[in-house]
Amino acid sequence: MVKHIVMWKFRDFAEGKSKKENIEYVKLRLEKLADIIKEIKFIEVGANINADAGYDAILYSEFESPEDLEFYQNHPEHKKISEYVGKVREGRVVGDYIV
């Protein structure tokens, strides 16, 4: 099992939306990918409730294998939302591990 975690720092305002609106938009778009990409075993996105953490939103997802994670990352629907996130974020950190 591969665990995939991403944390983003969002811009205060980008693409015509506030930080809060962009976090919600990204959350909805990413979580809907579970209906499209069967390789996603679990996915959730949430706004960080720790105001001092430095990152505004967190994605947690699970995949059966590194190949499934790679398939997800290269899927055209994931690429669309990833491109959007690139426009509305200031920073990002990613961690993947196998259990």
C-alpha cells in the first residue's frame, strides 16, 4: 500500500477566488477523481485547522502500488486539477511511503 500526502500553501487570492474558495474548489475536484480513477483506493482533502502550520490544505490518498500512484499522477483529469493548483498555490510539499 502506498500512502501519498501533499500539503499546499495557497495564495490569498488567485484565479478570481479567495484562498478559502480555492481550497474548497480543489478539495471537491480532487475527491471527485475517486469516481474517475479506479486506482485511487482512498482520497480526502481538508483545510488545515492548525493556523500556525504554514500549509493551508492537506491531501491524503492511498494506492495499491507505486505504479497505481504514477497512473493517477499522469491521468489527464488529475493533470487538469494539478495545473489549476499550480496557479493558486505558493508552496507545496509531498511525501510518499509504502506500508
